[in-house]
Amino acid sequence: MFKYLQKHIVLTCSISILFICTLIVFFATEISYNTIESTSIWVRNNFGYFYLYLGFGCVLFLLSIAISPFGKIKLGTPDSKPEYSLWAWVAMLYSAGMGSGILLRAVQEPVFMQQHPPYASTLDSEILALEFTFYQWGVTAWAFYGFFAMIVGYTLFVKHKKVNVSATIEDYVPSRTIKNGVDVVTIITTVFGLIAAIGLGTTQIKGGLTHVFQKPFGLITIVLLCIAVSCVACYSAWQGVNKGIKLFSKLNIIVTFLILCFVCIHSNILDILNSFLKSTYYYVLDFIPMSLALGEYNPGLSFLTGWTFYYWAFWLAWSPFTGIFIARISKGRTLRQLLFGVLLIPSLGTFFWFSAFGTSAFQLIASWKDYNNEFGNVFSSIFIFFQHYPYAMVLNITTLFLLFSFLVTSIDSAVFVLSMFTDQGAKHPSKKHRIIWSGFILLTTLALVLLGNVKPDVDVLDAVQKLLIITSLPFAIIIPFMSVIFLIDLIKNK
């Protein structure tokens, strides 16, 4: 056993640190919470605008690579064909990259932006609300993912190195300690991101169950949901990319598309299309000043801290794991296909999703004459929304199923990537590692969920989300250096 742990030093260090952190949080809850709260605010106050500039820089960098001659570089041999069809590829990258978030915010965020405009504008409040929602869920988020997908994909399939973030810098940073440190930080950030996702997802499922069946569901429900999601995700990761992850991802996209079609059919489709086209047009037109928070497009530090800085930090925190997973499934595609595919396809799909739900919610509010924050709760807003449509019960149950399935695809792809990290960068990691990470993530999630109920005065889940803002900072700082190293590699090997 000792020899095994010594051989897999990254696995040993990661689990040890996570275990110690969990113990500290459990025995010094309030101190830990206050420390995380104050540190996350410090990071957002001092690095928030840096995150904005970094996001804009990533978009420009990826577009420059895509349209340059470097965009012709294929991930694999010159005669390699895409390992997965476009349909399967998009389904997997979208399920891993966004998942249940689009259900969580489908109604709540556009309505919030309509009721609390980010800045004064001559635009109609509904178009502005959708435009700003697009901004926070669009190209910049996928640029963070695409950045790591591009660099890791190039390192893996062109330079034939291991599937690790550290492999992208090892030619210029020979220190094994630093390389292991980079991988450990990546793993810790990914695990905390998963805990936050599982906690948010299961809480929304619990809220949906309470709304649908009109009876309270408590701690036992969340615990059982965590166990069920983790077990199914473990089975999916055990089956691998082709049999498990791809199957669940395709299922997610099909069900999501059917729900979207239902909403469009039972709403004013012309208004939805009009909102989609107008909001997309203004999003493209205003992208630069919004990205840099220039002049009248600056919502102010308070608004940015609560929304955009948080989103950017969240996307950053998820970018290594999501980017590596996207790289792993992108063999046979050129950098141009990868980058345009990652930046445009999921962004446009997300824009239309928010247009459908946002526009329909705006129309409901207008028909009520008096809005009493019915869509204010992020966990129940979509279920309240469906109550105003035919077959509400079917829609709500389908949404509960989709939430569960999206959680599975987020966790199984993360478990697969974590296993690659700790199994010395193997493309097909040992099933032993997949079981270890599935079990450890479940135990850590349950510990934090239980802690939140034992000490209800401290919002542990909120603390974990804020912790992502802190742990994303190293990646924000390292991205410019990785960009330079990547460009040097491209020029050297031209």
C-alpha cells in the first residue's frame, strides 16, 4: 500500500490535503467560514477587474489562433479523423461545461436582470437583461474552457505527453515539485467545484420535489440524492467515455431540447426569436465595452462582485477539468474546429435557451401586472414557471430527471479527469482510481452537507462556492504564462 501511495504521489497529496481541509472546516467551522468569506471578497476586490481583462484576452487569443495558420494544426496525426461525431462531441462538452446551471438560472437570472438592470441603457429592459445574461454565460466562459482544451489537446495529441496541466509547462519548468504542485492545485479546485455543483444540484432537486409534491423534503432526501448521483456517476465513469459518459450526455441534450421545444411551442415563438436575435446582436455589438466594463457599461463594483466576478472565477475554477475533458474527446479535430466549436456552438445554444425561458417569463410577469418576486428563488423558479404551462407535472418531473442526469455527467467526466491526473496522466485511467475518486467525492460532499445541517447558522455550501473564487486565482495568474509558452511551442514547431 505504501509503495502504491508513493508511486501515486499526486493522489496521496491531494486526498491528504482535502481530508485535512475537511477536518478543519468541521472542527473550526465559523473561523473557516469567516476566513473564506473575507478572502473571497479580497480576491474579488483586488483581482476582479483582472479576471475581466483576462476573460477578454482569452477570447482574443483563441480567435487569433483559430483564424491564423496555426488553426490548421490537427490534434493527432495528419490523417486522424474525429474520434466522436459532432453531435456526440457537442453533447459531451456541453454536459460537462454547463450542465444543471442552465436549469438553475433559466428563469431566475433573466428576470433578476430585468428587475435590476446592471446599468442604465436606452435598450428595452428585457433585451438588456438577456444581453447581460448572454454575456455571463457566453463566449467568455467557453473561452476559459477552450483555452485549456486547446493547450492540453496540443500537448496530448501533438506533443504526445501525459494528460496533466503540468505537462503543458514541463519543457520550461523542469522542477518535479512545481509540476506536482500544479496538478494538486488543479485537483483540489476540481473537487471543491464538484462539491458545490452536487450541493447546488441536489438542493434544487429537493426544492423541486417539495414544490411538485407539496410536502417538505429534508436532510435525508439530500443525503440519498448525493448517494444516488454519486453511484450512477461512478458506474458511468467505470464504463468510460464511450459507454457511459457519451450515453448520458446524449440523453441530456435530447431531453433538454425537448423541454426547450415545448416552451417555444406554448409561448410566442416570434417574440422568442426576436429577443434572441436582438439580444445576440447587441451582445456582439457591446461585447468589448461590457468585457472591459468601460464607461456606461460598468455596472459598478458591488454588482460586478456579486455577479460577473463570481461567474468568471467559477468558470476559471472549472476550466482545467472541463478543458482537459474537452481535449480528451477532441482527437482528430483541428485547433480551428475545436476553438470555433467550443466558442460558438454551446454559446448560441445557451443564448436561445435563455431567450426562450427569459422572454416567456417576462410575458408572464407582464400578464400578472404585479410581480412579487415569484421567480426570485434560484432553486424553485423554474418549477414555478412550469406551473403556468400545460402538463406542468410532467415538465417538473422531467426537469427533476434532467437535473439528476446533468449532475451525473458533470461528476462522471470530472471523476474520469481526476483519475487521469492521479494515474500518472494515463488517457485510460485505472478503474481503481475512478472508484477512489467517486467514493472520496461522495464522502466529502456528505460531510459538508451534514455539517451545514448540524450548524445551520453557517452556510457551508456557500463557503465552498466562495472557496472556488479563491482557488481559481492561481489559474488566473498562470494563464498568461501558459499562453506565452504555447505560442513559443507553436512557432518552434511550425
